[in-house]
Amino acid sequence: MSLFLVTFFLIYSSAHLYIFLKIKAAFTLGTAGTIALIAFMVVMICAPILVRVSERQGLEFLARLLSYVGYTWMGLAFLFFTSSLCIDLYRFFVYVLGIILRTNLASLLPSSRLAFCIPALVTATIAIYGYFEACSIRSEQVVIASPKVPKEVKRFTIVQISDVHLGLIVREGRLQKILGKVKEAQPDILVSTGDLVDGQIDDLTGLAELLNEIHPPFGKFAVTGNHEFYAGLDQALRFTERAGFTVLRGEARDVAGFVTIAGVDDPTARYFGAVRGAPEPRLLAGVSRERLALLLKHRPVIGEKALGLIDVQLSGHTHKGQIFPFTYASKAFFPYNAGLVSLPGNFYLYVSRGTGTWGPPIRFLAPPEVTIITLVHADRR
């Protein structure tokens, strides 16, 4: 965890240095302006830590203010950095071309101010669009056919939410939109594949009760994500259970006469010394092959022995990068980044883009989703 934080802040600070130099090249700030800009950037770099400290001290208003400003700035900084980098790549290309052609191509280069203003305009446009995209919850329809679904069962609906990140930014308004999509789907089972909560969650009054209004006939099941541990595992579990979910931690449940739902903790549990239940290989080995085996697992990583032992794995975690082009960085770590993947042995993996947002309240080319998985008998597809 400490290595991750050091790496994150090193990269984040370097991006701020890059942006600072771009602003300095484009505008004459003077001493006072330069100091103010540096101070602002230092606060923004430290904002994720300041948010957590404010939460722990019970300063919710300050935590929410820092969260909105700090994480929105994080999204803007990322968008500006990537947009500006494209301008710099263009400038480098023109420079190299001038050397090759032995001619002065300076007239093709934008001024320092224009090289700042173009990325700034692109950033503002994407951020505004991305804010509304983040609030626009989509229903994704997935059909999975299996001979293990009884012929008399015409259709069996599992609704998946993932990475909702209820906390300082994702609150009642967004949750009501999410639950509206869930209710429309009329699920037989509702599952949450981790990161239902975010942060300290001390003041999520009424949100568990909203979730508890959903009563699928065959129950609600959840697993932990990494943020359940960051939020404080005990209170995250209390919230999830108060919301009506059965939390599966290295355990399985038989439901509906033909489905076995298994769930495992996120690997973050090991860092907190909070591992519980059977290890994944032993858990899956105990699942009957006569029943349709469904594994809830936060990260879209397929266990070495999972193929042949389970039929469907539902995961999240990636957010599909949340803000393009971060999609490519996410895909580098998790090749199965989003959507349905069919693998040998009649094994299906579905990776949700996530239902809420982490950090910046922005999504770009990775809209949030409520996933509606319909199980049908193999002959009915």
C-alpha cells in the first residue's frame, strides 16, 4: 500500500509540475501569482490525504468540499495533461520534420499561449460532458445460456451493481437513479461486486435504507472490494448488511434450486490481516458441478483453477478506466477490462464498468452501468 501511495503521489506531483510549467510559459504571473499557483497545486496534490484526515476528524463539510474540489481538479489535471501531451508530440514531430527537411517549420508551431489554451478548451469540454455522462446510468443487457438452467425456468435475472462508491460525492441522488434501474429490471437476485462504499461512510444516513427497499425473491449478495477495507471493514460490512445484502467472504450459498453463488474477499484483505473464509481454490472445489456456479469477485482476475469449476464470474474494479484514455492504463493491468468474455469450458466473465465514480465525478467514454444478466436454458438463446 505504501509503495502504491508513493508511486501515485510521485506521478501526480510530476503531472502538476508539467502543468505548472505550461501555465508559466503561457502567462506572466509575477511573484504573487506564482506563489498562489504553487500553493493551490500543493493543496490539490495533498487533497486525497486531507479528505481522509477531515473525515476521520468528523469534519464532513470540509471533507466534502475538499473531495469535490480536489477530485474534480484531479480529473481536469489528467485531461489537461493528456491533451497537452498531444500538442507537445505534435511540436516534436514538426521539430524532427524540420531537421529532416532542413527547413524552418516554426510557422507550423502554436505559440506557448495557444499550446495552453487548446488543451484547456478540450479539457473543459470533456469535463462538462463527462460530468453528465457520470450521472447517466445505463442498463446493460447480457444473456448467458447454460444447460444448467432448467428448461422450465424461462429466464432468471441477476442484476449486478459494482463500484458504486457511496461516500462524499456519490450520495442519495445518484443512488436513487441506480435503484430506479434495478427496480425496472425486476431481478431475481441482486449482487454487488465490491466497492459499494467509499471513505469513512460515517454520515451515509438513509442510504442503506434506500438499498434495503429492494427485495429480490432469491436474495441480495455482496463481496468486498478494496474500498471496503479503506473505509473501515467493520463499518463497511455493517452498512452492507443493513442494506440487506448477505456478504460472502470465502463462502457459498445455494439459491433458486439450481444456482450456487460463491464470493471471495478482495486481495486487499491480506494487507489488513482480515482474510476470512476458504481460499478461492478450496471454495470452488466444493461447489457442485450439477448446479450453475456463479462467482462474485471484485477484481477481474481468473483463478488458475477456476476454469472448469465455475460457470460465470462477475467482477468490477476497473471502471473501464473511467476517463479515456486512462482506459489503456487500466487494460494494461487488467486485460479483461470491461464487458462479457467467453472462455473455454463454457466459462463466462462479465466485467462491469462500475455504477458510480471513484475520485473525479467524471466519466468519459466509460459510462456507468447497472448490468442485467439473464440466464436462460441453452436451447432458448
